[in-house]
Amino acid sequence: MSKAKLLFDLILYVNTKRIFTAQDVAHEFGISVRTAHRYLAELGDMGVPIYTEPGRGGGYRVLNNRMLPPIMFDEEEAFAVFFAFQALKYYQSLPFDIHIGSVFAKLYAGLAHDMKRKVDRLDSVLTFWNQKRSVASPYLKEIIEAAIAHELLSIEYVSKSGNTVRKVAPVGIYAYDGFWYMPAFDELYGQIRLFRTDRIVWMERTQQTFTQQMPLSDWLDRYTAQTPKKPVRIYVELTREGLRQCRSQPWLEPHIVMVHPEQGYVETVIDQEDWDYVSDYFFQLGTAAKVIEPREMVDRIRKQAQELIHHYASDGT
Amino acid sequence: MSKAKLLFDLILYVNTKRIFTAQDVAHEFGISVRTAHRYLAELGDMGVPIYTEPGRGGGYRVLNNRMLPPIMFDEEEAFAVFFAFQALKYYQSLPFDIHIGSVFAKLYAGLAHDMKRKVDRLDSVLTFWNQKRSVASPYLKEIIEAAIAHELLSIEYVSKSGNTVRKVAPVGIYAYDGFWYMPAFDELYGQIRLFRTDRIVWMERTQQTFTQQMPLSDWLDRYTAQTPKKPVRIYVELTREGLRQCRSQPWLEPHIVMVHPEQGYVETVIDQEDWDYVSDYFFQLGTAAKVIEPREMVDRIRKQAQELIHHYASDGT
DNA sequence: TATAACATGACAGTTATTGACATGTTTTAA
DNA sequence: TTAAAACATGTCAATAACTGTCATGTTATA
């Protein structure tokens, strides 16, 4: 085995084992103990954070920020990472911001000149835009790590009624509309509650772990799904313009049928709960859409239109 | 210079030069031509995509997907990249999706077992949540690259009035509320217009370049700052519900005046260009809003309502 | 057909790596 | 206090890898 390959494998070995002796390495890779020492010293020079404990019961130890073996990326891959980082620019608070910076620096340094210019320009042609929020959330990284490790957290939370200290089991965190939210099981209330992370003023990781209740996605689904209880069939004719508009509605788009470029229809089933929203949507489309079913929706739209005329007529003169 | 260091530098060298001979390398690094050949062969084995052209005028060539020299990341840095990728999960259409996949694979492969589990779990505790859109935008990558290269694009665009083919100079692209938008200078109109990339049905990169007009950020600033060219004053009374609705419109929110919890108004200046959009918005608010000024908007809303009644009446029986 | 490039092989000199052995140092358990 | 188990470092000879020179092909082009 070539030396390079061996060093490569050695990185993996030390990362997995964490604690080991030079004899272990010598035996594992079929080299002499002297060489094992030499190689491990070399890893140290390469930046792998190993330290040693001399004496009986000693050996090599790896610090927790372990190194990955060297990886070669091509420019496209590097560019993809820059692209992804761009998506994070908008967030005021970010976990791992330092690491993002160092990854950026390492990748950027390896680029050829022309490619560097390209990356510089990326900044000026690509934005992930949202309303900027200026509220800081310092505990994001800790929350993520606690959630991953299924670890209980003690938090002090600012709520309407004042600050409270609670012990919670985080389900996860999500970003929405510029804020970070943490759904977490609250021991006090015996149920999962939603916390805004910027309202957490103090936090401590306990050593206690909990058994996972549910993944974040399940919680979000349950939180948003609202279980369609009463299905309602709708049938709506669409003009060209109606087609164009409806295609940007994710809940309609899959059910659009285009008869020909100038005409089409939507036939789908909605939930009773969304009735008003759907009705308002087709109302707002005006003559670009024509609701055929349900009849009640037609009535409602007609009634709304009449109200509107009345509303503005009474205004008159 | 050590061999490793030399190979490292050689990668940079070949990436920058793109075309060169073994003599060039030998001279540049002070090695023999024979060794230059040997090293270059070694780079090939390492995965750097070089090929050769024998014969007079020949030499070594690098394919465009150039390689970066090997980089060592630590786990935290790798995790930061996974985190960034998580932010992109929500987008239906992504440029560089293949590359994101391959970066993920390369980094993931280098992780120790326990860390792999941690990354697997990241998915279940972290979400960047927005309303999902299912509309596909296949041309994102090309737009970005054209914008970076200041290259003119021919596009076929679906607009209200039908499909049109235009030649445009893209300023950049940005993601907003689940859609991708491309502001671009439109030769036809002699000004910068906004395109939704999912409505581009065909695209071709021309070879022509243009001189950059402005960076995307400037454009966004100007766009959001709303320097109306033809200002139109609007005055709209709002009910409680109207207040609630308007408050979630970023362009209205700053100009809302609440008289008391049940009543308020909006008074602001909009641009002539947005007239239709604004009118439609208040139409859709129904009786929750009452446009007082401009009178023409009142007329238009009334007319729309009448049309709607007619639209659904003719349907009748 | 000469030239300028890559391609490959052989060989000897040079350099780097390796293993064996020796000698310290530090810590812990007996 | 001592022995054992670990790292730490040095020396040296054997071996392996690398390098440069020379030689011989091959390929494309002026």
C-alpha cells in the first residue's frame, strides 16, 4: 500500500477509534511501531488534532473536531457549495457561521483565477430574498446539537406572562419567515409547544437524554396538515389567463387539465376548511376562471360581487 | 520542495494554464521533462481530467470541469455544508443539484460512523420551511452562468398577452416566496423588467456579451425602494379584517394608519405600473377595504364586479 | 520530411522510507 | 519503590521510491 493511501486510511482509523496506541496502528496496518509513531506525527503536522498521553494506560487521543481525509472537488462542486452558502446570507443568526467562513476560504483558495472572479460575481447576481429580520438567535447551534443527541435542555423563555424557566425536549428547529422556531416537548405542560428561539434568553444542555418522540417533519406535517375531514369536489373552467395564474398555485397545479392553449379546467377535491380560501381565490381571478361546482361557491362569488357593487355604490356621489 | 507540495501546486498550475507542454512544467518547477511527464500522469490517476494531444502543436489540455487541490475539512466544517444544503431542500428547482449531491456524497463518505448518524438525524431536526412550490424552473443554472458572464439570452416567455421571444440581459436571479425571479434588461422595452423563471419555456445563450448595468443588490434596493415614475396617490379605508390582511403586504404595511382597532386606512403613493396589481388586490379584499382614491380604481373595481356577476349569471340555470 | 510534441523503457545515482534496536520520559498499578 | 506500558527520539543499514539522462517510439503538422 502506498504511503499516501495509508495515511488516508489512517485518518479514517483514528477518527473512528478516537483512542488507540501506536501498537494498535502498527498491528492494524502491518507496519512497525516506529513507523506508526512517525505516521501519527505526520498526521499531526497535517492538522489532524491528535494529542498523546504518555505512560501506562496512555496512548493517542483525537480531539472532537476531527478531520476528514483530503477530498478533491471539481469547480462545479465548489460552485454548488458557494451557491448553497448564498442561500444562508439572508439569515441574521446562523449556527456554524464560523465554519461556513472557513469552508468558503478553503474552497476559494483552491480556485483558479478566472473561477475566483466568477464566484465574486455570484454574489452580485444571486440572492435568496426574504424580509430581513434583525433578531439574533444565539442558541441555534446548541439546539440543533441537543435535538440530534436527544438531550434535554433547560431554557429561560420570554413569554407574554413573563420569563419562565422550563425543561424541554427539542423536536428540532425550523426557519420560517425569517424567524427560527423550536417545537419542543415541555415537561411543564406535558405536550409539545412551539418556541421562538430569539425569545430564549438563557440555555443549558443537561446531560439527560430522552427517547425521540417524532421527527420534525412529522411534527410539521401534523402542525400544518389539519387533516382534511370533509372533502369537497370542485370543478372550475379556466381561460388562458386563468390557466397561467393557477399554474403558480401549488395546490392547484397538479390538477390542471389543459384542453387547448386557450382553455382548460381544474378538477380536484379540497377540504371543507379551505372552502373560504378557495372561493376567495377564484373570486379574485375574476372572469379568468368560472367555477362550475360546487354551486354554493358560485353563489358565494356572485354574492360577494354584489356586495362589492353595493359597497362601492353606497360610496358614490 | 516536497513531491506532495509540488503536485499540489501543479494542480493549480494546470488549472490556470489549461494548455501547456511538459517542457513548460519542467521549466516552471525546475524538474526534468521526464519527471514532468511522470507527474502529469500521476495527476491523471488522481482524477484531474487532463488529456494530451500528441504531435507538433500538441501538449496537455485540461477539461473544463477542473479539479481543486485536495482539501481537508474537519467535521464541523462538513456539518456546516450539510446545514447549508438543508436550506436548499425546499426548492423544487435548483441549479447545481447534481453537484450538491456529489459534494454530499464525498463529504459523507469521509465521516466517522457516529458522525454519519448525526448527519442522518440533521434531516429530522432541521427544516427551512416555506410554502412548497411545485413549479419547475429548468433554466436556473444557465441564467446564473449567463448573468455572471454578462451574456445576452434569447428567451421565450409566457405572459398575459401570449408567448413572446425576447433578447434580454440578465441582471441576476433571486428566490422569493418559492419562485425564482430574473430581472433582466429587455431590448424590446429598453428597460429592466422582471421575469418569473418558471414562465420561461425556452432559452438560448447567445455569444454576445453586454456591459454590466448594475449588480442585483442595487436593482433589488431600487426595486423595493419604489421610486415611482408616475406616482399615483391612493387612499383606502380598511375594516378590521382589511387591516389584518394589509399588514402582511410588505408594500402596504408601512403606510397603514390604524384609527382604532376596528378601522383604519392606507394612504400612500404607488407607481402607475403597479396600478393593475394594486387595483386587483383591493378588489380581492372585497368589503374589507374601500378604495376612495383614485376614482378610476373604484370604477375599475366596480366594473370588474359587474363583469363577474355577468360572467356567472350567463352561466346560470 | 523535419519538427515538436507526447509515450515509454532502461539504468544508475540520489533521496526517502522503513524496521530494528537503543535509550529516554511519563504515568499508573502492584 | 519498582515494574510495566505507553510515548519520544535517535541511529543506522536495508530497502524502496524517485529522478535525471539517454534512447527509442509514435503522432500530427508545417
